[in-house]
Amino acid sequence: MFSLASYNAGFGHVKDAQRLARQLGLRDDKWFHNVESAMLLLQKNIIINMHDLATSVAVSR
């Protein structure tokens, strides 16, 4: 999936989503429900405080 995502969205955007996934406590090496979720957040141009979001994601699990 990473190859297809890189082709469609661009390598840099996928790397940004992987970085965001790590910051959210998700796995940056798994696409579904991990990097995919981070990519969707980036796609929506959601501006967030990373610490608060990471905390809220951890609490909701």
C-alpha cells in the first residue's frame, strides 16, 4: 500500500503521515488503521496540537 500511496499522494506526504502516525502512537510501518488514519488527518488539513491529540488518542484506546 505504501507504494501505491506514494504514487498517488507523493513520497513526501506518505513520510509526513508516517511521522504523524508515530507521534500519535500508531505504527508507522502498517498502512491500514495506522498510517492511513494519519494520512486522512493530513488530507483534511486539520491543524492540531500534537501533544493534546496524542494524549486523547491514548486515552480513547
